[in-house]
Amino acid sequence: RALSALAAHLGGLARLPGHGGALARRWLTQPHLPAKGNLLTQLGGVDELLIPGERAPMIRVPNPLPALAHAGVLSDVA
């Protein structure tokens, strides 16, 4: 139910012009989302502090929201 509520809220935001609406649409349609990979990098033996440039390790995680759009929950999202 929480994902459905999030998807419905993002569906409303997706109608907004500009970057905010574009971000909401991206979250509703992209098959994967970027996330900071702290736990996975630690489990893989990578020390975040030793990464060149000291940038946070990013991973891609499956996005559950597009499945809700295909189920008709978000039929009015552009």
C-alpha cells in the first residue's frame, strides 16, 4: 500500500512543469534507480574512502514503481 500511495503522489507531481515533474516521471518509468551502495560495497570488500576522488559508490536498484503504472494504478501519468 505504501508503494501505491507513493506512486499516486508522484503521479500528481509528474504533471508539474520543469525539473520536479521530470524527476517524478523518471521515478515512475525508469526500470532502475541509482542508489548509494554503502552496504553492497562493504560486503564486496570495497572501502569507500579508498575510491579515487572520494566519490560515493553508486549502484542501480530495480524500481518497483513502473509495475504499478502497468497495472493501471497510474494510468493518467504522462
